[in-house]
Amino acid sequence: MADVERGNRPLSPHVFAYRLPLNANLSILHRATGSAVGFSVMLVVVWLVALASGPKAFAFIDWIATSWLGILVWLASLVSIWFHFAHGTRHLIWDTGAAY
């Protein structure tokens, strides 16, 4: 066998050596925002359970939800819902065979 000089190269291509196409990045972001939407729904359920539990529990959850961090989480949830809806609509349009 020939002695091949490998140098300091990796044995196989690394995942970061390639740039993913826009559709792949949007698909990954769609999955991430789907998880974020699920988390947002859980937050709304916690808020509704606190509402049904009484004024003391609701005051605590409302204090958390209206803090600067809570407002930031709600805004991130809104952006996630918007993107997930828009990307899902794009997929529905593509399913008809249009806009390829």
C-alpha cells in the first residue's frame, strides 16, 4: 500500500464545511418554532389554571407574566407563532403544486 500523506485534514467532511440552502434553514426554524408554540400553549394553560385556582395564584402568575422577562417571552412567542403560521401557509401552497 502506498503511504498517503494525510496532513492535518479531517477524515470525512465536517457538517460545518457546507452551507445549508435557505429551505433547509427555514425547515429547521419551522420545527424550532413549532416547539416554541407548544411551550407558549403550556404557558397559556398555566395562566388559565392559575386563574381558576384563585386570586392569590393568579396574582403570582400575572406578576411573572407582566415582568420584563415575561413580556420578552410573550413577544418571542408571538414571533414564533407568526413565523410558524407563515411557513405552514407556504407549505400548504407548495402542497398544491404552486409557487415552486
